[in-house]
Amino acid sequence: MALRRHIPILAALIAVPALQMALSAADATYYLTQVTMAIYSCLTVVGLSLLMGCAGQVSLGQAGFFAAGGYLAAFLTTHDLAPMADARFVRALDAMSLLVQRETLYGAKVTHLSPWPAFAAAVAIAGVIALLIGLPVIRLRGHYLAMATLGFGIIVYRVVLGTPAFGEADGISDVPPFRLFAGLEVNGRAPFRVQNYYIACAATLLVMVLASNLMRSRMGRALRAIHEDEEAARSLGIDVARAKLSVFVLSALLAAIGGALTAHYNGSIGPSSASAMRSVRYVAIVAAGGMANLWGTLLTGLILTFLSLRGVFGSFDDAVFGLVLIVTMMFAPGGLLRLPSRPAWLRRKADAAGAP
């Protein structure tokens, strides 16, 4: 059992370098750009898989948290603080060596927050937003929760679209690379393709290990009990509200991390990242992957997102994700990787015909 548990991780450790070496041998490393973006996007769907698959809570606001993390990280690392150099908080940041100076694409010198504290602040703020939203709405059930989170996503979309500080329809560009350590940095330029591919894979595998351990922990068992029957879980002494709120915030944090890393990797972020259709895509990927099947969700997310980024679906991109959601619900409610012998609606029809 213990060995079987580690098979997906071992398979990933083999597949990751194998894919990179195959693309390098074929002189097609440019594919790694879309693969890396798809991997960062999967951080969001893994968090949603925990929320939907474990706790049974449907959220249509995941794109809002993704955009919150990305926009906040982009804003904090591009907003020029030089005009406020005499302000007390700016002097304090400078004294703690949290400010950096650089030259923009247009040759202007700007002073802004370093990517590390900006990243931490962006993720923390997104977590606080999730907490404030989760406190009232997490007590809702079914489509009421989905509608409430959809409303949050729409609010985020309209805020980033109409706020001059966030670039309005143009978004935020010239986001600097995120320098990590030992010469590693989140940077989308061609010389950094292979490096960033492995950075994204390492971050995602770490999240997958933690998420898998969470599902097998006492907290994971409590969330599955809540998914099955909230009243029964409450009668067993499980703090239902606290458990649901915890996984809701965790899901938002993973989305914010994915958004912040994507903003640094792309060097920009736009309002489309917060659109309602983007949230529907995440739900479609989780459904196709198998709800609580974390590795299935990861694999499905990688494939569908990569194809979308490569423009395979063309102008029918959104329609394809909608079709995936419909087909999955009709023919494979357990996920496309767990196809049943007969579609669910045919089984129900057969059961009805055989009923007395």
C-alpha cells in the first residue's frame, strides 16, 4: 500500500526529465513555455480539487483568487515608490532592504517592492480575502455557494478592469523576474525555459505531495465525511464550518500562488485571468480529472491547458471546456480517467426500466 501511494510521484519524477529531454532532442523546447504556464495553472485546479472533491464545495470564484495573487504581485513589483521616498513606510522598507531599483523597458528608473515580500504580501492578502468571504458564504450549500463565489469572481474582474492602478483593460506589464536563490528565477525568456520548467514542476510536485498527505490525514477524513453527510459529520464531533473554511482558504492560497508565479513568468497579467469563464474552465478540469483524484486533475489540467495555450481549439476554446464539462457529467461523473462501463444516464434508464 505504501509503495502504491508513491507510484504517481515516481512516475512524475521520470516523466518530467523525459519530456524535457525529448523536446530538447527534437529542438522543440519552445513548447516548454506553454507547458510551464499549464503547470502553474494546475496549482489552481489542485486547490479546487481539494475543495470540490474532498469537501464537496463548488466554487466558481477560483479565477478571482488566481487574479488577486497575480495582480497584487504585479502591482507591488511595478508600482514606483520613488515619489513617496520620504514617506515613513517607504523609508522603513528601504531600511529592511525590501526595495529594489531597476530600469523599465522604456529606460525609466523605478523603485518598487522586492518580489519576495511582494509575493508573500500578495498571497497573504488573497488568503485574508478568502477568509473574509468564506466566513459568511461557506455556510451555504450547493448552488448557493457556487452563486456566491461566482459573484466574488465577477467583482474581482470588474475591479481589475476598471482600476487605473491595475492597468484597466491593458492589465499590468513589465513585471520583473522573481529571483529565488542560487541563480534561479521565475522568468519566461527563452534562455530560462528549461530552468523554469523544472522550477514549476518542483513547486507543483511539492504541492501534490502536501495535498496527498492532507487527503490521508485526519483533516482529509473529516472533509470526506462532510462531503458525504454534513449532519452525520457534525454528530461525530467534526467542526464542519471550520473544516470547510480551512479548505476554502487553502484552495484560494494555492490559486493566488499560481497567479503570482504566472504573472512573474509571463511578465504581465490581464483582466481575462479573472473572467467567469476562466473559473468554469477550472471546474471543468476538476470534473474531467475526477473531483478528488488529485493526480487525475493534474494530468487533465496539463493536457487541456496546454492545448488551449497552443491555440489548438481556436475560437472554440471556451466552447470546448464547456463541452468537456457536459460530457464528463453525462458519461463519466467519476472523471475521464475512470470511464464506467456504461454512461450514468444509461444506467439510470436501465434501473428505471427494471423497477417494478
